[in-house]
Amino acid sequence: MATPPPAVAPVSSPPAPAPVSSPPAKSPPSPVPVAPPTSSPVATPTAEVPAPTPSKKKPKKKHASAPGPSLLSPPAPPTEAPGPSAESMAPGSVADD
């Protein structure tokens, strides 16, 4: 009975402090050699990603702003032209009520 507890305690203790000390020690040396090789491949895809991104954003804005609101804007004014008269009466009617 006394053997199981001590065996589990040492096994749980070493793994906890070991990984905590390992990451910080490997972190500094790892980023140095990994940064140069990662920068090269990442720079290429990064340059291509921003190019298509703005292109897609521009057409999306034009399609949603030009065809949608643009087409609805012109027909809206003429339809609202006669509306003002009714609107003028609407507020008056509401006030009377």
C-alpha cells in the first residue's frame, strides 16, 4: 500500500516541472533557426494573399453598393415624390388623432 502512493507522486511531480522548464529553454533557440526558413515561405504566400483579397473586396462592394442601392435609389425618389403630400397629411392626421 505504501509503494503505490510514492510511485505515483514522483511520476506526477517530474512531468510537471520538466515540461515547464523545457519550453522556455527550447523557445529561444527554436525561434532563431526556425524564423529564417519560415520567413521565406511565408513571405511568398503572404504577398499573393493580399493581392486577391483587395480585388475580391472591391468587386463585392461595387456589387452590393452599385447594383443594390444605386438601382433602388433612382426609383425611390420618383416614388417618394408624390409621397410627400401623403406624408404631410399623415402627420396632420396623427396629430388630430
